[in-house]
Amino acid sequence: MTDMLPESWQDALGDELLKPYFPQLTEFVEEERARGPVYPPRDEVFAALDATPYDQVKVLILGQDPYHGEGQGHGLCFSVRPGVKTPPSLRNIYKEMHDELGHPIPDNGYLMPWAQQGVLLLNAVLTVRSGEANSHKGKGWETFTDAVIRAVNARPDPAVFVLWGNYAKKKLPLIDTERHAVVQGAHPSPLSARLFFGSKPFTQINGAVAAQGHQPIDWRIPHLGA
């Protein structure tokens, strides 16, 4: 996996790949792939970093681990490929977007348009065994993605960190809240959606992005058709 780290992140994260935990993590993931399906595919493990270069991060949204259904996880948190049914958490994100901003609810769950505008869609764990949520938890990915959060935190250019749910909120100590903005709220999963609805995260995020001198995010996702 070390050869797949996108070039724009090499200076910020390259040293992580040399630490003892990372070869052990790589070996674990490869052993898992030898046993059965692991998502996302090998070439999409770092898709979030690839889609949003280090110097272009305006917003970091933190998820937990990839979707574990066939064809779902493709390396961007909350996102699925075109043609894959929109998962419940993302449906709730779309509902809040519609209620808050009036944008139409898309016919797809492909969030690449957000990533291309500087929204880093980062999961805390970057791989998962098919059909088993959290199956790669505690194997080293959290150490690596904490380093991603620290790297964004260390940049002179401020960003907006979006922490939905208690798991994400535990990362708050990694963020210099004097320099960066933090938007916190309930997780959009069906279990806590009633607390997520009405929290107006998109307005909060774009207000902070604009205050930092950046172009606000256009949250609309294009319809892809049948």
C-alpha cells in the first residue's frame, strides 16, 4: 500500500509509512484479502486523499469505516459508486441538505463533487471485511488517519473539521480549535438522525469556510439518471 499514497500527501504522511505499525497493518489487510472480499478495492484505499489534495482541503468530514456491502465502499466516507443504492446515513444527510438548503435529493450517492471542491471524506478505518462492520478496527488504520487529521491541523491554512457522532468527536483533541473551525453534531445514521435533523451543518460549514477566506462548498450533487 505504501506505493499508493498520493503524491500531494507524501511530504505530510510519508514518515507514517516507515513506522513499525504500517507494515504490520499492510500485512494484515493483505492476509484478509487472501481470505475473502475486503472493501474498498486495493486501488481505492486512499481514494479520499487522491480526490482531495493536501493543499486543497477546506473541510474534513470524518466517518468511521467503509460500507461493507458488495460494491459499496469506494474510499470516500458516506459515499457509494454510481448505480449503488444510497445508504441510510447518506439518505439522512441528503434529507437535511434538502430541508436546510432546498437542494434536490440526488438519485445517487456519489460524493465525488464534494471531494473535488476540497471536502476530504475520510474514514477513521480505511478497509473492512465483507459483511462485517468494524472488522478492521484497532489494526492500525486509526493511527494513520489520526496522522491525516494532524497533518491537516498542522497546515498554516485553516480548515473546517466536521465531527458527527461520539466516535468522531473523540478526535477533537487532535485539532487546534483556535485556528480551525469545528462543526459537531449527532451522527446521521437512523439511530440518531432525529438529533441530526435540523442541526443545519451545511450552513455552519459554509459560514466557517467563507470566514476562512475560501469559496463555500456547492453541496448539490448532480443527478446521474437511470
